[in-house]
Amino acid sequence: MKQKYSILLGENENEIIIKESGELDKGIFSVVFEEKYNREAIQAACEKDKASLISAFRTTGLYPVNACAELIADGIKDFFQSNCIETKEISFNDMIVLKDTYTEDLLDEVDANPVELDKLLEDETSIEDESILEDDEINPISSSPSSIKIADDDGIQADDDI
């Protein structure tokens, strides 16, 4: 899914807003979530390291994946370097990131552990006690009287009720 994150100043200048938008249709984005932060707290975290900044803007409502969080952190730094004058937008396509990340891992696993189809079809089980495989005599269930009895005169006559 394609996502956009917008970083901008809030109504008062002590507030920073991060808006998360998702692509609903080709080129059409809708705001999914908006989070407001204290500007001083984010700026202080920005001066430390990237991990501190990421943990400062992650909340229960806005919790982007690591690859996206790093892009947002870089965007916040750029936003502060531009003196918070213009809105900073970050685009993120998770399909590209997932494809790049997991394709390499899957290819490495396939090359490292090749499995032949014939080997998967081989039966490697061995049963030491062959008597288990012999046919057992099946005793039919003894006929027992039914617990439900229908009386002859309780039957429904179709001609009477129609």
C-alpha cells in the first residue's frame, strides 16, 4: 500500500502534526490518522539519535514499520532544518520494501537448503511391530432396541390436514 506522511506545524507554533494518508485509488490519498506532538519534545529527541526520535513519535495510533519510521525520522530532521516553514511530505510504498527485503531472504534460503521432490515423497517411517498393521476383527455393534418408538396411530395422515 502506498502511504504518505505529512509533517507540518500545528495551529500554535509549539505543536507539530504528522498526518498519515493511504492511497485509496490510483493517485487518490485519504488521511487515515493524525497525531499531534509537542514541538520541543520532538526537537529534543531529534538532537539525540534516530532511535530516540523514532520512539518519540511512535504512539499506539501511529506506529509505522521500521523502514518507514526511519524515513519519517529523516523527514522530521529535514523539517527542522528548513525552520519548519514548509510542510514535509514522505512517500512510502510498503510493497517495494517488502519485496526487496523478503525476496533476498527467500532466495538465500532456497539456495542454502535445496530440497528434492523425490526426497519429500519418500516414506521414512519404519514400524518395528508388524502386528499393528494386521487386520483386526471388527465386531459389529450388537443390535439394541431403539429408545424411540413410534406408535401406529400417531402417524400423520396427509389427506386429513390438507
